[in-house]
Amino acid sequence: MIIAKKFTFDSAHFLPNYVGKCKQIHGHTYTLEVLIEGEVNPDTGMVVDFAQIKHLVQSKVIEVLDHKLLNDVIPNPTAENIALWIEKTIASQFDNVLRLRLWETSDSYVEL
């Protein structure tokens, strides 16, 4: 079974190695989807408690990135590098993360 939890955060960034508009500081409202795969625990009836996912992602990711300049946390904060940072940050907490999807705009996302 696959369960998912969605989060949003607002951050600014600039891409220091980019030629074009994104070299300048600008912001996005990011949407993060965390998908976890596993068997339903017969005692709890859950794969993972949504509250546990919320607490972990909120404390380890959202509080660090929300309303921040991402360049202060991630040297070259492309959508790809932000997603890799998120994966590294939460991977040790859940051994069954199936997929992370990070939407930078309403029509552009990265997935791993």
C-alpha cells in the first residue's frame, strides 16, 4: 500500500550557476509530496501514522526551509538539489520512503 502526505513552504533562492532570470533572487511556493510504501500493520491498521510523517517533515524540512533563502542551506538550490537534500534529511527516519515529489511551480516538479 502507498500512503502520501503533502506539505507546502515558501522560500527564496537564486541559481548562481545559471544564465537567465533565475540567477536573480526570486521566490516560490513549493509543494512537497512524501509517499511511503509498506504493509498495513494489523494492530494499528496503518502503514505509518500520518501524524508521525507530519511531525518529522515539519520539524526536519519545513521549519528549516520555510521563509528562508535556500542558498543559506543548499549551495546551488535547484529543484533537483532541494529534493536530494530533503531525501537525505528524512531518509534515515523512514526506511520505506517510496517517492518524493517537489513541485517548484504548478506545472514543474522533480521526483525521486
